[in-house]
Amino acid sequence: MKQILLDTNFILTCIKQKIDFFEELEFMGLEILIPKQVIKELKGLKIKEAKLALRLLEKNIFEENDIGRGHVDKRIKLFADKNSEVLIATLDKELQKKLKNKKIIIRGKKKLEIV
């Protein structure tokens, strides 16, 4: 099964736009990876979307992985470089430019798409 790593802004944007990313990604046949560092970022945010995201994570199945210490976007880039077969779900334009991996984006505020 192909894997996809989710970053913080992707999760928060899906929550804001009411996209059930677990259902959509699983429908695409993807195994979801969420770094411990992303979960930590969500726990540190004081916005309602972060709290909703954490509740959603509790109710769904995903693989939690450790991408290492340091700036999360840099660690995601390093992880992506080492694991070129893994899709990356990010909306961070700077990170997208640096990634060679295929990415998942949100099209038309409701549809997830691989690019």
C-alpha cells in the first residue's frame, strides 16, 4: 500500500474546509503517516481547528512516525528525500517547491488531488 505523510497545515486546512481527509485518502488506497512532531504542533496550537484535528486523530487509524528533531518542514523534506515513494500532503508553497515526491493538494476547496 502506498503511504502519505501529512503535515500540520494540510490537516488544519482540511478541518477548516470540512474535508474528511481520512476517508478520502483511504479511498485513494493510501496508508496515512503522521509525524509525532506534527501531532506536537497541533497540541501546541490554541485554535479550534487544532482541537478538532486532535479529536479526529484519536478516532482514526494512522501510523505515527518520528521524523527527528529540528524544524518540522526541514525534517519532512529530509524524510521525503529518503523515502521518495511516499506522497507528501502539504500546502506549504516553499516546502512544495523543494519536494521531488508527488504531493497531495486541495483543489477547489473540497477535492484532494495528487500532483
